[in-house]
Amino acid sequence: MKNKLKLMLLGLAFSLTAGAQDVAKEKAFIKDNMTFAAQQYAMMMKTPAQGKDGKAVMPHTMRKDGKVSKGSIYLWTAGFFPGSLWYLADYTGDKALKDSALVYTTYMEPAKTFTSNHDIGFMMYCSYGNANRFAPQPAYEDILTQSARSLCTRFHANTGVIQSWNGFRSWHGDKVYNYPVIIDNMMNLELLFHVAKVTGDDSFRKVAVSHAETTMKNQIRKDYSHFHVVYYDKETGAPIKGETSQGYADNSCWSRGQSWGIYGFTMCYRETGDKRFLKTAQGMADFYLDHPNLPSDKVALWDFNAWEEGYVPGVRSRASITPILYRDASAAACTASALLELSTYVKGSKSKKYFDGAVQILHSLGSPAYRAKLGENANFILMHSVGAIPHGSEIDVPLTYADYYFIEALHRYNRLLDGKPLF
């Protein structure tokens, strides 16, 4: 109730400051983008939802020939497309979109037992979590609970964190670390917090809090940038070192990783009320918004420090042969969504800073510079995202998660303007 009142007051404050005419303009902006997204995705759904083997596949990115590239339901990005459909269905009230969201979500159910890496939170909470939010059914809670159990198999008490991958080969040579933890993992904790509340089993919450606390201690730097990867000693639990997988250099700041941190620690504050998490979320948000290398449209470069003096990629990384400073719309979209929520947990100039920053990002992404034309871009919404430059993969292409967080941010913005709670 307290949070609901705060959100209502935020919406009222915006209305009083900007005036009814400006609010109407912003509502029209949201409607234009959500309508466009629904049109693009209606065309996307005309492409097969099954691969040649008959198994379900989900939109992921665009191939070089301009057609949609789809991946298995066990790919980390698989949950984003059904999640986007749920947001669009809720906003538009379109029953056909809701039916499609349900169909695509149902495809994801076998992934509830996935334990090969940490990404089941992305896979299942973006799909079934949103299904449960907008069209709740008891069966969805059972699926989410099993998904949380699967995620917890990767938690080891001696490290205090959930193991992200089974191993990672350093860009600096042939060294393979067997307990890497990436900043992305913060996004998977929301699944655990939800299941803890639903089941009454506090062990899920304890795992989430432990992971967040340990990440905050070992992965967030003093300036509130982050190490993308931290390696742990599996036996002693001690952190070994911080490196990068998808960023420019070990000591640089990969922009999407920064967005994962802003979003993840904001969510952890929502779920725990722990002000350490709020402080970390604010510090990471300020790092993003105040960075001298942030372009004026607030859509970040793929790495804040790419090609700067003092930042050197590993010898195996393709970052050293990729001189173009690509933008990453996916980092900007996730940051915008996180900033909108963060703006509701602070007051005064800080609240305005985060709110205004989010709105500016949304308007940038909704402009012709980043938003595709109808029927183009393999029917994805946003252009100009970056997957992994060090791997030479998915460079300056649409990505399903960029679309998801853009749609989520628009949905959140609309609710804030209406004075409604986000959750």
C-alpha cells in the first residue's frame, strides 16, 4: 500500500509539473510504440514456431540475410518473446495477443528442469512469471517453483553465489576457470524471491540474498562499475579474480552488464528493503547517467571504456580488432526499465534524475535512429544492439531482449503516468 501511494504521488507530481497536455503527449508516445511493437510481432508470429526437428524455437536475432534467427527454448533468451507478448497483450487488451502469449509461454515448460547454467531465471520468469502476473493459474506457480529449484542446484554455500557457467576460458590464454559468476546472474534472483513468497520456503530467499550480497562485495567496484566475471575457488569459496567475457577489458565497464546491475540491485531492494542494495543500485545508475562517455541520447556505447588508454583486451578477444564504437540499445532499454522503478524508491532530485533519464532513453529508442520501420529488421522493434564483440558475435543487430526491456519500460512508464503501482 505504501509503495502504491508513492507511485500514485509520482504520477501526480509528473502531471502537475508537466501539465495535462504533456502527459497526453507522453501517453501518445507510449501508444505509438506499443502499437508498432504489436504490429511487428504479429508479423514475427507468421514465421514457424518450430524448427526442422519439430521442437519449439523462439526469436533471438536477425540473420545476415535479413530473416529472423530463432533458437531453442534452452537458449538463455528464449523467455523474452513470450514475455513481450504478455506486456503487449496487457497494454492493448488484445485477446489474440494474450492467446499467442499463452501458446509461446507453454512452449517453455520443459525448460523448468534446466540446470546447465544460471539462465533459467531469464527463461522462465520472463515467460511464466509474466503469465502468472497477467493471467494467474496455480499450475504456473508449480512451474516457477520447479524452475527455482533447478536454479538453486547451482548454488554452493562455500562460495555464497550461484555458479553461472560450468567453466570459462580466459581471453588472456588457455586458463579455464570452473566457477565463474557473471553480473547477469543478478537478473535471475527475482524468480527466487517470488517462489520464496509463494511457497513460504525461505531457503530460496536466503540463496538470493547471499548471491546479491556476495556479488555486491566482490563484483561491484568502488566507483560502482563492475567486473563482468568473477572467478571463485570452488573448494575454499574465495574469489580468485575479476575478468570480462563480453566487455572490452577486464577493468572496463561493459554497458549491458552495468544495466543488469542497476536492474538487479533495484529489484533486490524492492524484495528485501535492504538499503545496501538501494545504495548499490543508485551508485550503478549514477555511473551510467553521469559517465563522460555516455552519448547525449543516453544510449550507451557497448562498453564505456572501449579503446581508451589503460584498457587492454585479452589476447584472444576480438575487441582489439573491432574499432567501431557501437551503441547497445539492449543496455539502454534495460537501464530505462530499471531507472523507472528506481525513481520510485528515492526522493527529490534523485527521483527526478532517474525518471527523466529513463524517459530520455525511451524517446531515443523510440526515434527513427533506433526503432525499425514497419515490416523491416526481421520484425524486431529495435535496431543497433550488441551481443558479444569479444566473441565476434551479434554485432549491431536486433536482439529479443532489447525489445523485451523496451516494451517493459514503456509498460512501466504508462503505469506511472496513470498513477498505478508497478507490481
